[in-house]
Amino acid sequence: MTFRRDDFHTAPGTLSRWYALAWVLFAAAAWTVRRLGARQAAVFVLVGSAAVAATGLLGPPRTSTDAYRYAWDGRVQAAGISPYDHAPEDPALAPLRDRWLFPKGSACHGPDRAPVRPAAEPPAPGAHPRTDPAPDHTPDTPSSTRKTSDHMPDTPSSTRKTSDHTRGTSGPAESQCTRLNRPAVHTIYPPVAEGYFLLVHRSAPSGSTLLPLQTGGALLSVATTAVLLAAARRRPDPRLATARAALWAWCPAVPVEAVNNAHVDALGVLLTVAGLVAVPRRRVLGGVLLGAAIAAKLLPAVTLPGALSGILAMNSKTLKAPENAGSPASPTTRLRRAAATAVRPAAAIVLPACGRRRARLPPVRPALALLRARLSHRLCGRGGVRDGLHRRG
């Protein structure tokens, strides 16, 4: 009912009332699902996530116009142009404009329209562009003779008007506007988000508008629910963790913002959740996913302290001081060991093989041994290179 009612511009009160009712129903459903078992709750949460996300596909965007910029950036990239090079109203991108994103005439009277400079119309077939007449530099020619020659008095007026119309001087150009917000500003979206826009553009059928982006938002939101449910199995209380997944899956803000408005934040959410789930067991994969989330939307950067704290907590369990066996290490010790865990692989490559410490370095692959030997040559002289290569055979 929220999406089938009128939009935010004509009836904001109606939209807000149905949206508030959706939040009340969401709170009741999220509380009730806590009474179910883990398996039953998982089925309800996943199916409900798909049903709730599907409601966002029932209408055009209600409260945001960001999706139009997403569609435009995807189109620009598909044409082989970087979206960071030109603002949307730049005349260099005029061939990519169409009546959907850049309406003309009476279609510019609707809400959320920004005026843009109209694109130059191409000349009619067979017509030559109008040019100013060349100045007559002949001093002995009377001015009356030049005017008579220029205006051709023996030509009928209808003929002259037809000729002028062919040359493109029939009147002022038709007003043009755009659905894109801030058309004079270059795009602000990071590269992973731009790659997502291009993927959606290439996957969408020809002539489609915003439905592909809304569908992508629905798939991203359901995929986030699936990752949360998969992570709930490893929690100490899987029943409670499964019920908590409904806080995302059934939240009314998800179909409004991630699906109906098609905000790219849904991609950042999925990558962030997947990264936090992967960090405890696969730190490199978790770091890559968190980095991709930040490259999709900068806000996921606030989750980095939480990810690092999880790594430090793991180190306190797996790496304990010998003098304090059976008790957790101090915060300073945990920080030092976490840093040592991250720095040790790099130290095996970068530290020069000098003096007696050369034999204590851990073995590495031949290519890395050669790199270390070259670094040793710079810091320890030629002896380091000979000894390093000799020790590696």
C-alpha cells in the first residue's frame, strides 16, 4: 500500500502514514519470530525477505532521484567514456541523451527536473549550416548595390522563409531538462559502484528504465539476508541469531531505499556483511570484501575498527603469553602480537640478511629470496647478495 499510493510530492502525508504502519507491523513480526525454532525462523526470514523486497518493485522511486544518475553513469561507461570526465550537462555527452533522462518541452514541468543546456540539433539532410555572409571589401561598390544583392528582392517572401527554415533559424530551441540531480556536478560514486552501474546497464534489456536497478537492489537485499542466515549457524545461539536476521530482512527501510529508490548502499551493505563474516576465518578475503564495500560506498569504513577488534580478540585466545598461560593477554600484548602477525610475512621479505641474523630468517620461495637478496645488496653490500643466493642454492 505504501508504494501503490501517491508519491512524496503530491501526498506526503499519505505516504508517511502507510510507512509508519509498516514499521509497526515489522516490530510485531520481528518480536514474534523469536519464538520459533532456528530452522523455522530461517525459512520465514528468507521467504519474508524476498516478499518484502518485491514490494519495492511496484512503483517508480518515491523519495529519491539517485537511480537516474546510476542509469546515466552506466550508459556513459557503456559508450567507452569515463563517468568522471564530464558532468551530465556537458555538450560532449549530448549524443547519449534521450527523452527519458533528458525530457523536452512540456515534460519539463514535472517535479525533480533540472534545466540543462539544449544539445545542438544536427542539420537537416541536404541542408548546409548557416554562416554569416562574408564582408564585402570592394570600396567602389555602393552600399545600396550590396544590400540589393544580399536581400534578393526578386525572390518571393515565401521562398525566403522556406530557405531560412531549412537553415535552422525557425526560432528558439525547445527547452530541455533532465531527471538527474545536480547535472552540472561530476559523479561522486566510487569505482566499485560505477562497475555495478555498468553491469546492470549491460544486463538490462534494451529500452528498460529503472526496473533493472530496482531488481538489482532486491537481489542484493535478499543476498544479504542469506549471508546473515549462514553466519547465524556458527553463533553460540543460532535460534536467536536467526531471529535477529529479520531486523534486516523485514525492515521497511530496505524495500524503500534499497529496492524502490535503488540506492547503491545495498551493495555496500552486502559486501560489508560478507567481509565481517569472513574476517575471523579468512582475513585476506574479509579485508578484500571490506575494501570493496568502501569502494562502493564510503560509509562502510566505520566497520573497520570492529573488524580489527575481532582479530585482536582472536589473538588473545590463540596467542597467549607463556608466563601467563591460561589467562588472556594484556591489551598491549594483543596489539603487539596482532601487529607481529601482520608484519611477519613482510619482514621475511624485506629484512636484510645481514650478520648472524641471516640464518634465522624463515625460508621463502626462490622469487622472494631473490627480492630479499637485492634488498640486502642495497643495505648490506655485495656480501649480502652472494651469501643470500648461495644459501638459497
